[in-house]
Amino acid sequence: MLQQAQYVIWAGDALRKRSSGFSEEHRMLLTLPRIWKKDEGGRSVWTAKDHAALVKLTVPERIRSHRSEFPEIGELPGNPPIDLQSFDRWWSLERVGSLQQWVEMSGQLKAPDIRCFNPTGLEAVDEWTRNVPE
């Protein structure tokens, strides 16, 4: 049975430093954390490491294929052949558990639970915690 795995792709310090001179749009495109979903499981010889490696190979190639749209990235994603080090130089990868909706999780909280939250100093959040119905 296939399950959907989620991978968070984080920009590393080297990528944040390298992209500091890029336009804001391109810097954000490269450095904001991304979540990729991938079907995995079932009867297969693939291990978790195999699945992660496939994601790692795909990320730099995907960026490399868009070089014509923003040439300022230059050779950043690496030249073919793409390997795992092409990814590891600029990003890190984390496989995360199941995706849950905030509304499902917060719906389990009762007013007394929420009232024990310390004020955050953020007006909208603090107002929400004060006005939770009984």
C-alpha cells in the first residue's frame, strides 16, 4: 500500500550566503523551506535511504533546468552528472511524519487548555486566546 511521505527541504548556510546578492524573488525561491510529497511504500526493495536519495537528485536538477529563467544562479545546482553531493552542498533534507491539519489539532483543545497559553505579544494571537468560547 502506497503512503504519501513528506520531505522538508531546507536551505543550508552556504546557499543562504551564496544567494544573498540575488533578487528577493530568486533568493526566496531557493531558500524558503519546501515540502515535497512523494508516494512510497508497497512491496518494494526501496529503502527510506533510496527514497531520500531520489528526492536529493531531483532538487538540483529541477533548479538547474530553470537556469535560463534566472541565470544569476550560475553553476549553483551543479553540472551534470548530478549526484547526492550536488544536493548536500546547498540543502538538507528531512522526512517528516504524517501531515495534519491545524484545525483538526486545535479542535481538540478546550477553552481551559487555551487559556493557559502565555501572552505572545502578538495582538491577533493574544486576542484569539482570550476570546475562545467555553
